[in-house]
Amino acid sequence: MDDNGGWRLAWLRGGGHAGRVKTTAYPASAPEAAAGASPVEGAGGWRGFWPVVLPVLLFLPMVLAPPVNHDVAAVLAFAQRWLGGEKLYSELIDVNPPLIFILNLLPAGIAALTPLDGVSALRLCVLAFGGFAWFLALRTRWREAEGAVERAVLDVLPVLFLLGAGYDFGQREHLMAVGALPYVLCAAQRAEGRRPRNWLTVSILAAMVFALKPHFLAVPALVEIGVLGTRLRAAGTWGQTLRDPVPWVLAAIWGFYLASVPLIFPDYAGVVLPLVWDFYVGLGGLSAWQVLLAPRMLPAVLLLAPFVGVAVFWRIARGAPRIVALAAIGAAAAAMAQHKGWSYHILPLEFFACALAVLVGACWLDRDWEQAPVAVPRRARRLIASCAMYFIVNGEAPWKQLNYAASEVAGLAQLMEREATGERVLVLSPGIYPIYPAVNYADVVNTLRTMNMWLLQAANDTCLPDGKRYRDVWEMGRAEFFVYRTVAEDFARAPPAVVVVDRQPGIPWCGEEFSFIGYFGRHPLFAEVWSHYQLTAERGRYLVFTRKD
């Protein structure tokens, strides 16, 4: 049988059920088939690969154009301050576990040692990370068991995961999805009793990205349950199933990380976690129904649901589609558990739901036993393009990038760059956006110990029973007094070049508007130094003050 006319058994999945598809045949001993090193084996080679990946590459200018995501910028700014000598979790207070700050030390270090700015260095690091995850995703698959369209789609999915995030490029959820895809494809092989190539590297990478947030553990939990159940049905005994090293590697890394955090970062357990539990968990929380009905959550769930049914009940769509379905359900559970409904919380669900949809579509197209090899790239491109269109319709890119010049971020960045480039600024605002990434683009350092005024916002979420606008010092709780004292003392100790004040405090109206200057001005140290500042400019809801002398 020649290359264009060979029949090959393409699915060895689903408890011994098999389907025959017409694909391009290759000798089992071919180096590319054995190593999985070539991303475009068959179906036109690289000439067939580029048309499939082209719809995804159109996202590249979007992720490189400003603005960078506000949360990503804030974490990077904290990592740069940490690298500059400030102490994490005592002088830099944030709810995020330390791993994301540790990872951000790499772009922070690159920015400190090279002409690159922090944002450019971070984007470079994320692109390199995505390239490495793509390489692992290619290596871990058993390409000979894939249909032609399925193979072409799987070659491009890692690129879609990397670039399809749009404005959420670099978010923890984005990093998790990119790093989880090789693990999910590896799990599909493990479920069939094989030990994939590079399984250890894939496991280490997966353990790291799932450790970025505890909510992410829902994904490997469901995936491992699926692998365990499939292998138990095939092997019939626990012994062989429990000898699979991947879950033990994951558990060992997570156990080591969990044990090391209180030893290396004692203030995280002793200071930050109590604040998170008392103030952050309930801040802006939504009910389960509200999260489910969030603008991007409901379409993703509606996209996922029918394809989960197909993956479970359609015999020919087993293997990778079933494991991807479990990962998507885990991503949905992680989004629900965070009870905020924010776009980046939903991003992994969107990625895995789209991946499941195109994989099921590819399996269906591969049932065409007489499809010509030249038709494979065209069919795969249509599937990938449908995912790209989904992210354009539901995401914030390219609209934020196209409107950046007239945005609040650009305006604030220009103001701070003009008044305090390379200097220190104090920003009193309840929001992360647009303060970040304006701070990053202006090359200034925010002196606030938290990323925003969330602690003060949480401590004043209701009106006082006696009708007063502000609590007296002796009435403050520990967290509120910490903010009141440290802002005033830090401000007096080293007065910043610029103070940016948000006129919308994010605190309920109680007889009068909450004023950050009125609140902190009651502290004598703050009041004394504040008398040397004057209003210089206004930008929307923000007032910009500079020193008189």
C-alpha cells in the first residue's frame, strides 16, 4: 500500500473498540513517528501546517501590542520591587501565593540587566514558555494513533492556547492552560497504558502551573480520576494502575511546595492568609448562579456541554477528547470556585471547551476514509479558525489594543511619565486597572504596600452605626489600622514625586463620599507632608498631585 492509499488502524481507544480511517501511512520506524519531533508529519508537511496555524498567528500582534493585562502588570511590578530589596509579604502584601512572584523574577531580572523594559521581558518569557509547552505537547503524543485532521489540529492547539488569550496573555489562568495542555495529552496516552515520552518533564511543568492557584487542582483531580478509571477497566487490578508515576510526581512537588511556603515565607501564612480569609474571599463575590450567568461563562458552558456528551458516548471520539473533556469540566469547577466571574477565571474553560469541540470535529471528519491528503489542512484550518473567531467575539482583544491611544491607561502613563519617570509615586485607588499597567509603562514605582486599597475597601464595606464617615483610630481593626499607619508613615518617611488619587473610592456612600485624602489626612504625619503637595492635573476620575518644592 502506498503513502496515499494505505489503511491504518487509527484509534485504539475506548475499551478495545476501533475505527478505521483513511490517512497518510508512515512506517512505524520513521524517526519522526517514533520521536514525535516533527509538528507537521504528513498531510503536506510544513506547507500544510502554515495554513492551519495562520488564523492563530493573527493573534500575535494583539498580545504584543499595549496594553498588557493589568493583573499581569501588577504582579510584575511587585516582583520588580521584591528584586529591588523590598520584602515579600511584609513590605509587599498580596493575596497571591509566592510561586507567581518567583516566576516573575525572571522577567524582572531580564529588565534589570538588559535594555528591555519589564513588560517586554515578560512577554518574551511567556512566548518562550509557550514554545516549550508546544514542544512537549508534540513530543508526548503517539502520532500514529491519530487521524489526519486530528493530528493537524493537535499540532496547532498549543499555539492557540498561547496566543488566543488576547488581553489576558500572561495571566495565571493563561499560564495554567498553556502548561496543562501537554499534561492532558500525556494523560490521554497514560489512560491507554502507555508511558509517553518526556512524561517527567511534562509532569513537573504541570505541577508548577497547577500550583499557581489552589483552584486549579480541580483540573488534574478530574484528569487523574479519568486515567485511573480507564486503566482499571483495562488492567482489572490496582497494582499496575498505581505504578503510574505521574500522579506521585505531581503530589510530591505539591507537597514540597506546600511545606516550603511557611518556612521560606512565614509572613504569608502568619499575616496574609488571615487577611485573605477575613477580607478578600468575600470581596465582590458572586453566587454560583451569578457566576454561571456571567457574560463569558454561560457561552463557554453551552459550548462545552454537548461536546462532553459526544466525547462520552461517541465511541470514535474517545482517548484525547475524553481527557480534554475532563480538563474542561475541571476548569469550569475552578472558575466557579473563585466566585468572581472575571474573564480570566473563565479563560481555561474556554480553551479546553474549544479544544474539545475541534477535536470532536476532527474525529468526525477523519471518518471520511477517502479524504485526500490535500484536504486535511483545509479542514483543520476551518476548525482552528472557528476557535479563533470564538475568542475574538467573546474576548477583549483586539478592541483594547486598537483603542489604547485614547484609553485611561495611556493618559495616566503619559501624566506620570511627564511628572515622575523613574521616580516613586503613591496611588490611592481601589482598582488595579488602569493604575496598572500605567505604572509599568511610565517606569515609576508605586510605594503602596498593597497593589490597591482593597484592605481599606473591605474594612469599610458598610456604614458605621453612629453615622460617622471614618472610624477613630481606637475603633479600627488590625487590618484597617495597618493600612492607615503604613500609608501615612511610608508617605512621611520618603515623600513620593507624585500622588495619584482616585475620586471613586469603591466604598459605599454614607452621608458623604469617602475621601482618601480626608481619611489619611487625619494622621499627623500624613497631614504635615501633604501640605507640600498641589493639584497638577486631572485625568477622568484621577487627580494628580506633585510637590510644591
